[in-house]
Amino acid sequence: MRTEIAQRPPDTEVAEPTSSLPTLVLDALEMGALALDRERRVVLANRHIEDLLGVETGALLGLPGNRVFPGADARWLKGASRESRDFRIETGDRDLTLRAESMPMRDDAGEVTGSVIVAEAISETEDGEFQKKIDRLVSLGELSAYVAHEIRNPLTGIRTTVQFVASKFKPRDPRREDLDDVIQELDRIEQIITGLLMFARPPQARSQPCDVHNVLERTLDLLDIQLRDSKVAVSRELGEDLPLVIADPDLLQQVLLNLCLNAIQAMPEGGELNITTGVRRYRTRRSLVDVSIADTGVGIPKELMEKIFDPFFTTRSMGTGLGLPISVQIVRDAGGVITAKNNPGGGATLRVSLPVPAEPPGRPEE
Ligand SMILES: Nc1ncnc2c1ncn2[C@@H]1O[C@H](COP(=O)(O)OP(=O)(O)OP(=O)(O)O)[C@@H](O)[C@H]1O
Ligand SMILES: [Mg+2]
């Protein structure tokens, strides 16, 4: 849907774009994106999918999903099967294959309100344009940098102004409470942008010999208030003489923070957070330092075990679904892995394993 936010009066020159920001963002994507409502009719389509299909702006709106993706069944259109499918499309003089994936779209309460379909051309007879996955990732990085730059600055301005106006009202004034809600929403946008940027353009790791126990204690210090508020008790079983690992301590702290936050959020009624560290020594390959974070929370449904590491997968209404993918990326860069399992007695355990360097490094300089 192309939402016009500014009507241009006749004979006026306007430099600003006339489309809404979400539309601009969608249109900047170098892949087709469209959204279907509950009745599986198109409610939003970006420019790329219109170009791919060779249709006019807005021509897809209101069409049944299976007219756009011939032969697609209701289950796939609703995003229930979560698998990518290829569709042969003949549009006048062109003949192309679209590879498309459909996923459910949910509102804040977690109710499915429709689906989002992303599509890219995998072959095209006309000019052989080939959209490679790597291009998509590069453009995601560029897009995020653009979004961060374009949104962050005005956002800060808006926040400052709203805060200033709010300060004019008495603390219990409902108008002030409304403005406080606005500030909270602005903070959430900021948090999403930060996550997106971290995922798309992770900071360069400043790897160094790193004491996992130090990082762990720093992380738990940061979480002190949250742990108390959520009635979560921490216990530790720390391995002795844990070897140093080569990692960026700040990024490793980010990983442990993400995992502990997930664990806390999985225990809305409170519970126990048990942190275990140890080393697994092998004769034929590198030893591993393990940090296991176990909770007594809701656990991870079996069918979601694979999905939790996917970017943007979340079961929390306030989640962005980037905590785990960012953590996996950081740990993978340090040569390690993150694994997840459910505990026999309930709750889940997420384990970070990092390789111990062949030559024991010196102690970190502190
Ligand atoms: N310890 C856990 N227990 C139960 N479910 C978990 C646990 N850790 C992760 N999950 C599941 O994995 C999903 C993805 O986690 P991830 O950290 O990537 O995103 P999020 O926590 O939902 O949002 P964000 O971290 O971006 O705020 C969560 O929404 C939750 O369903
Ligand atoms: Mg998380």
C-alpha cells in the first residue's frame, strides 16, 4: 500500500518524499515483499514485487494471494508451512520463476492477522537477472545503516521534545501518562534499530584472551535489579582453572546478557537460573569451554527448537527475535557454537561453547 502522507499542494516544490517511511523501507528492499490479510488478500506490496510481476503501482492490492502465486494453497499463503516454494510466472513477454517464502504476521497479542511473503526471482529468461542471496544480505546491511541513520536522529529529536512537553504536566496528569507511553514506544523503536544494526552489521570483534568467569560476573551484575524484580534466584557451579578463550569480552558479555534475559523472560513467575561452566577436553581436537545457562521456565516447544535461532523469530510480544541470531553470530565468529535443549525437569538450557586456543594465551591485561 502506498500511503500518501503529504499531499503536495499545486505549484509547490517539496523536497521530502511523499511516501510513508515503512513504504520507503519496503521499497528499498531488493526483494519482493507483500502482506496478505486473514482472507489471504493482498493488503501491501512493495515496488520490487510490482516490478517483478510487471504490474502498475497498487495493482496487486485486493487480489487473492493465489492469483499472485498461482497454485499456492491456503496453508502456504497463511505462512503455516514456513517453506519456500517456486512459482513459474508468465507475464506477457517475460517468463520468470519466483522463489517465495510465507510467514505468519502477528499483532502485539500474538494473534495471527495475516501473512508476509517475501519473494525473489531465481531465473528470468528476458535479461537473465539473477538475484543472489549474498546481495540480499549486503543490501540488508546497507538498508539497516540507512534506516539507523535516517530514523535515529529525528527519533532523538522527537523524544527530547515529547519529554520536554511531558515535563510541563503534573506527574499524575493523564496527558503526561500518554506522553510517557509515547516515550516508551520511541525507546522500543530505538531498541529495534539497535538490534537490526547489530545483526546486519556486527561490530568488528576485538578478540583477546578472555576470562569467561569475569565476563559472567559482569553480566550478572548488570542484571542484578532485573533478577530481583523477576524473583529469579541465581546459582553457580563454576569449573576450576577454566582456560582463557579468545574472544571480544564486550561481545561475549552481550551474548551472555541475551541468554540470561531470555531465561528470565521464560520465567514470568520467577524461578532459578543455574549457570555452569566447565571445560571439555579432547585428545584429538581442541578443548571447549562451556557456559550453560539453565532456567526453570516454560521451556522451548519441540517444533520451535530449530526456529528460535532464526532472525526475527519471537514468541514474545515485545521481542524482536534478534537476541539469539546476534549471539550465534558473535559466538560463531569466535569459533564456537550455541546449543539449546529442554531440561528433563522443565525449563531450557542454552549452552555456549568456545574453543580453547592450542597455545594457552597469557592472562589478559587488566
Ligand atoms: N530460555 C528460553 N526458554 C524458552 N524459550 C526461549 C528461551 N530462549 C529463547 N527462547 C525462545 O526463542 C525466541 C527467540 O529468542 P531471541 O532472544 O532471539 O528473541 P526474543 O527474546 O524473542 O527477542 P529479543 O531478544 O530480540 O528481545 C524467544 O521468543 C523464545 O520463544
Ligand atoms: Mg531475547
